[in-house]
Amino acid sequence: MSCNCSLEQNYKVIGLCDVKKINDGKKIEPKKSWVQITIPEILTIPECKPTIEEIDKIYISAKVNSVRIIKTPKSPKNDKGEFIPGKEGTILTGRKLLVDGSLCQTIVYTANNRAQTVHAANFEIPFCVHIVIDEDANIELDKYCVDICIEDVFATVVDKKNIFKNVTLFLQAKKEKNPHC
């Protein structure tokens, strides 16, 4: 069994963020509320579209549909009143921001036919993630805005109708004085 693995992508991704623009190019402060996630998915080309030979371009954007604060368990505190992280380094403050969002994407591909026509398929994939926020966040009154950065997109053709795609997102929650994001 052999593997035709390549380190190069033959497709172009439109929609990646400029990581230098996150926090205006400054390092992320350790106490900020942020998370990184990956979203693996299998995208199936619709039946009405021709089969796929290769991916040409991926247009992608991410949007936040809703956010809400929930109560959670708290990590224990040490003698200094500091939270003690769990074995994986996670600290629970008793508050999390639940973020429901969507990946909006268009896959442009060359069809597996003699004419090698170019086609596009649109997908909207939901995601849900939590971000640990300050323990004093008021569930009723506080409002948060979430910035999303699409860091990376990997895609490969699985078969003539299916694409495996993995998207890496960085999400940062910011407490808003003015609740209009």
C-alpha cells in the first residue's frame, strides 16, 4: 500500500484572516478569553452536480449566530485565591460563553468529465464552542462580542462526490461596554 501524500495544496483558499491583525499585532494576554478549535467535516457534492476531479478554490467565512453566558462548575482555588488548573491546563471560572456559529463556504472544483468544466458547491456548517470567561460575568447584563479568525483550511478529495475538510478557528471573546458588536 502506498501513499501519494504531498506537502503542497493545489487549491487556493480565500477568506483566511491576517493573524497580525488579531489584537492589533500584540501578543494575546494570558488572562484573555479565547479558544482555538478545529472543525473536521465531510462535504458531499450535491447529486445534481457532476463528480469532482480536483479542488480549485475554497471561499470561506465564519459568522457568529448567537452567544450566551452559562454557569459552570469552578476550579478549586489555592491559598492565594488563584484558580488551580486541571491536568490539561483548563481553568473553570464558573462562567462560559456559548458561541453558536456557522462556516459559510463555497468549494470551486473541476469536474471529472471530458470537458473538465468548473463548478461550485455551497455549504453552511454549524458549530458550537465554549469560551471560559471571567467569574464575575453577569449572566443577565453582560454582553460579549466574539472575533473569529480562520487560521487554516485543509481539504482533500476522498472520492468522486466527497471532500474531507478541516478548518482551524481562533475565537476571542470581548466584554462590551456598548452591547452592539
